[in-house]
Amino acid sequence: MANLTQAEVMSLRENLSAETLMIQKYGAFANIVSDPQLKQTCLNAQQLHQRHRDMLLRHINAGQPMM
């Protein structure tokens, strides 16, 4: 894979921050709701954003040369 440009890395990092925030928010929501179905929906959303975050990390790590 070719090295990513600085702008591409910055964009990926911004998205990484957004995904991390969503993971935290859905986790917090899951902890405060009492309805089991809503809790599971929050946990599912949290897992989805965790997968997105993991994918972004792989792209960032693959696109940067090792120092």
C-alpha cells in the first residue's frame, strides 16, 4: 500500500477521534438505560463504532512508513 498523504492521515485521525467519541457515548448510554432492548441497541452501536475505529487504525498504521 502506498504511503498516505499528510491530509489523508489527518482526515483518518479526525474520523478516529469521532469514532472513539461514539464508542464512549454509546457505552455511557448503555449504562444508563433500563430497557433491555435499548441497552442492546446501544451496545450494538458501540461495537459497530469499535469496528470502524479498528479499521481506521489499520489504515493509519498501514499508510505510514515505519520510523
